[in-house]
Amino acid sequence: MKSDIHPNYHPIKVIMTDGTEYTTYSTYGSEGDVLRLDIDSKTHPAWTGGDQKLLDRGGRVSRFNSRFAGLMGAAPAADADAPAAAPAKKKR
């Protein structure tokens, strides 16, 4: 292995958005540096299931919705109070 070509791998302290901290090894900064996170698994919508917003750039989403509005209509809801239909009997 060649010498002096690999980055320095050293311990650093990582502080999460809620204040919890842990020590890990990294090539970030120098030994003993502190890495404060702005976004982590406790705050990012990818892990928390946050709201998704659909951007309509150039009217593509609205054009899709208007084009396929009839095909994508919801099925009629069944009446919750009505009795379930009996299954059809097979003829022999």
C-alpha cells in the first residue's frame, strides 16, 4: 500500500439535531473536531414520513390529471349499511 495517499482517519464527535452526541471515526476535519448536524434521521422527511409536495413544473401534473381524469376516477363507494350481496351460484 502506498504511503501518504490516504486521508487521515480519526475520531470525531457528532451532535444530532436533538442534542444527542456520539463518537465515530471519519476523515472530516481533524482529530477531536465536532460535527453538528442540521438534518438527520430524526428530522428529515425521508425518515419521519413528512408531507410530500408535488411541484407542477410546466403544467405537466395538471395536464396529466385533465387528460386521464375519466380513467382514474374512484370506484363508487359501497353503502356501509346495505347487506352484502350473496355470491352467485354456479350452474351445473
